[in-house]
Amino acid sequence: MKDTDSQYKSYIVILKEELISSMGCTEPVALAFAAAKAGEVLGKPPEKLLLQISGNIVKNIKSVVVQNTGGRKGMKTSVAAGVVVGNTEKKLELLADVSEYQRRLIADFLDKVPIEIKMVDSGRVLEIIVSLFAGESWARVRIIDAHTNIVSIEKDGKFLFKEEEKPIQLNETGRTALNIKDIVDFADSLNIEDVRELIERQIECNSTISAEGLKGDYGASIGKVLRENFGDDIKIRAKAAAAAGSDARMSGCELPVVIVAGSGNQGMTASLPVVEYASHLNKSREELIRALVLSNLITIHMKTGIGRLSAYCGVVCAGAAAGAGIAYLHGGGL
């Protein structure tokens, strides 16, 4: 595959769209983003809030610590944090910088502003609707299919923005055309400089939070338990790296993660075992980058048919993709 080919260019676009930084578990931050946008539109302190969400959002948020909120968990904390912090330009990193004063405001919001939560049964696996009310004025933001995909913004009964509802996995960027043969060809022939900055950021961010997970006391500390009880074998190190990153992230560690296919846990699972094996096998940086490109694209390929959220754990896809990346590092081909 040549860098002049349209397919080559679409694969670069896919990687740029998918490998983005997120601060904390993706679904709580998506709620915060929707609430922040609604607050921006309302333009005044809300007196009550209505959150309407799909079942898979509930599943993915209910017990997760929301970053930079003083250890608070759940859906109400997520939307309260979004309204207080605002900063919608930062999208999934909007909770990266929360001051102590803002934490107090979040606690105050939760104490004083009624928050009602309702399920949405529209058939979509990812749907978020945040409505804010202040006197006679109100604002509503709706997100579907992807975590920052706003499809409508309303204020006082008028649409400020509304777009056609269509699946987020668009043919224009080639997701539905992804296949293993072309992914392998792309990884083999890739001009490294086209993705170096992107992949280096993934390595740095995900390795940093993994190291913090191994050092600190987060969640079930699965990464630490694996290393302490089963030794330093590469298979243990590979599993422990991903597990430690996930434990830290889901327990409120205030470090960013580079996500894949809408998930930080998928992003870490697709990358960290491959990074560990590349070090173990003394592979060059270029070989590691090619293997990570392969792993990321295979994750995206498998998730395209499943959707962003489902009852099926996406980390299974990312784990299989990491296995493919490791096989690639061992010299395996199609």
C-alpha cells in the first residue's frame, strides 16, 4: 500500500480519529462533555438537571470514579462536574484540570441541584441527553453513537444545531472496508513519519498510567498482584501492564490515556502488551510502531461491526489485536 493511495490516506485518517486522549473513563467524561455544552448554551446556573441515557452508558459509569472530583463516583457526579468545569473545547480531556475551588462547587451542585436520571430506549447503544433548567429557560444537548458526537442543541424550544442522525462509522474514512490483509500490508509499507507523533503519544501516555498503576494502590491492583505472585515472565508482564493501567484509570488516576475505538481500556490493551513484548524481543522503535499500528487497526476493524458500546467486552477485541501485534513482532505475516 503506497502513501499516495486513497486507502493508505484513509487508514491514516482513521488512526488520527481514533487515537485520541481521554482523561478518565470515557463514558463519565462524555456525560461531563454533554452537560458542559448544555451549561454553555443555557448561560446561567441551572436549577435542575435531567439526564437521559442508554443502558450501556449506565453499565459503564455506575461504579467508576470520576477524575478530579475528590473520589466521587457515578452519573450525577459526571454531569455536575461538566456543568461546573465547562471547557467544552477540550472534549474528552475537559476534566484534566479541576481546581480545588471547582471540586467544592461540584459538591455544592450535587447537594443543591436536583438531578433526575431516566433511561432512553431508542435502540441506540450510546445515547446521552442532558437538559438543564433555570426558571422559564432551558437547554438540551443530545449525543449519539460516539462520545462527542453532538447531533442536536436546543434552547427554549428552538434548535440551535441539528444534523441528520446517521451511523458514526462512516464509509468515507474506510472503517467498513478494513480487512486483515490490507491492515498487514499497511503496517508493512507504512511511512513511519506519517504516524510517529500519534503512536509515540500512545506509548507515552499509556505506559505512564500503567507504571502508576503498578506503583500505586488502585482498584483491585490486579497488575501488582500478577507481578508479585507470578513473577517476571514476559507473559505476566504483558498482562500486568494492561491490567495496572486499567485499574488506575477506573479508580480515578489523574493521568490521560490514548483511547482506541472509543475506549481507554481498549487503548491500553491494544498497546501495552505489544510495548512489553517489543522491549523483551529487543525490537527497534520502528518495529514497535508498525506492530502498534497493526494492533490498533485490528481493534478498530473488529469493533466496527459491534459498535462503540455493547454487552460484549471490547477488551476481547483489543486483546486479540494485541496478540496479532505480538505475532507481528515475532515475524508473523498474514
